[in-house]
Amino acid sequence: MRAWMLPAGSDGFDKLYQEDLPTPEPGPGEVLIRLRAWSINYRDFAVAAGQYFGGALKAPAIPLSDGAGEVAAIGPGVTAVKEGDRVQGSFFTDWVEGPPRMGPALGDGMSPGMLAEYVVLPERAVVPMAQTLDFAQAACLPCAGVTAWNALYEGPRALVPGMKVLVLGTGGVSMLALQLARAGGCEVIATSSSDEKLERVRALGASHTLNYKTTADWGAHVAGQFGGVDKVVEVGGAGTAEQSMASLRTLGEVAFIGVLSPEGGPNPRSLMMTGGSLRGIFVGSVAMAKKLNAAIDTNRIEPLIGARFGFDQAKDAYAHAWGPESFAKTVIELD
């Protein structure tokens, strides 16, 4: 099979190289997936740069957590799926349901990576695709989609119709959160540094938009002009969290994903004024992925794909996803 690899000690996605590897075979309780599409997340750049948990790669590894395809073979004892089923992987292979159980994560340099023509996963980490999606759309969901679902609809402050949501930027998590919140009957406010991208976001259903370069104190602006929000999908991190907290209305929640702007020291004082809360989000479970897919089928949500690349163009896909033209999800498809 063809597979893209990162070398040991990789310090950037420019080190990607393609290699022919033996096609794996499923053992007891395992599933062999023939992958048809993949998507790139911000986390994948950290892995490639040697800045993910655990530091630089200790050995060559296949990258990416997100992929979708069809079951090519099953190992002894597998009952949940059969050959030919359309499936996607679960970001965490051991977190099936209940409280967070992080453990192995696809594409982290030690667990299986998805950017290959075939992958073997444990049965528990194989999720049936949403029936209304194609492979490219389904490949957008294992990391960004489940993260957005967890931020919006899990925890003690789950969205209900009529609530207000603030999404930061126009990346995969934020755009999927916009779609899910709108499907749930909620009003969405969005930020970006690009007026052109904000125009696209309004066309997708955002009620209000803010350019955070020209409205520097955007948190207070959201609270003052729009009455605050019930939920912030906080993808920035320490550098933006204080403004996100300032944007809350009474009993609002900042769903803290926080990887894009990790530096800074937010003062949580504003939470005292609203009774607000800060909840940590790190993707989610298999159970959340299944609920997300059911909601996508019910509401006919189509994940937004900003650009598509062929398998042999994986480096170009990374470069696009890293660059200023990136919008929503960047997808790699089988040639």
C-alpha cells in the first residue's frame, strides 16, 4: 500500500515522504479499512513539527487522525461491522463512552496513522459513517466534528434552541460548530481577521460577524452589542480566553479547545460577574461521534470542504491548510 510518512525527529510537514508498505492484516477484534479520504487538522502540524505531546517522533510514523473508507476485512470475533461497510476512525481508540479516557490517539506518532491506503483499527474505534455523507465529507469529522459536537452539546451547559454561540475564526472546528449550532436553532456570532471570510460566514448563516483586527476588544463588544453569548467555541487558547470569558452572558460557558494561540495568562475574573464556566475540550468519544453522525443525517448537514487534493498531493494539502487561504476543512482524496 502507499503511505505518507514522517521521519523520526521530524520538525515540519515538509519532511513528509511517500513509501510503499505491506498491507496490514486484521487480527482478532480488529478491522482493516480501505481508506478513501482524509482531512487535516491543526493538531497534525504539531505532530509533524515535533511539538505534540511526547515531543519529536521517536520513529518514522504515518500521520493524520482523520480518515474514512470502507471495511476491507475483519478479524476473528468482530461483529459490529462487516466487509463493505462505510466507516470512519475514532480519534481516541480507547474512549468509547463516559468520562474522558484519552489514551492512544490516531496519528500521534505512536498509534496508527490514517494517511495510508489501508489501516487496521480495533473494532471499538471504528465508527459507521453518516449515511448522507460521502467519504470526503465523513473524513472531516473524527477530530474537528466530534470536537465541535462535544463543545456544543455535551457537558452541563448543552445548547438548546434560542441560545447564542460565538465561534472564533473560520477553521474546521469553528465552521462545523456554526453548522451544528444553526441546525439546533441557535444564533451564531463569528470572528475572523478577514472581511472576505466573514462574508462567506454570513452566507452560511452567522447572524453577526466581527473582524477581531479592527474590533480589538471583541469580547466586550459581543457582550455589549449582542447581549453576550451562552457558549464560546474557544479554539484560540490562553491568548484569547480572557476575551471569550468577557463575551459570556449569565451562566454561559467557554468550551476551551485552545491550541491556536497558546501563549498568555487569562484572568478568569469576569466569570465571577456572570457565573460562567470554562470547560476543557479534547475531541470526544466514540459515543459522541455516533450522536454527531445521527444529527448530521437528521439535519442533512454537509461539512464544508474548502479545498481538495489527491493522495499524491498530500504535501500541497498540508501547505494549503497551513496558509492564509485555508477555510473550513482541507481534504485529501484517493486518486
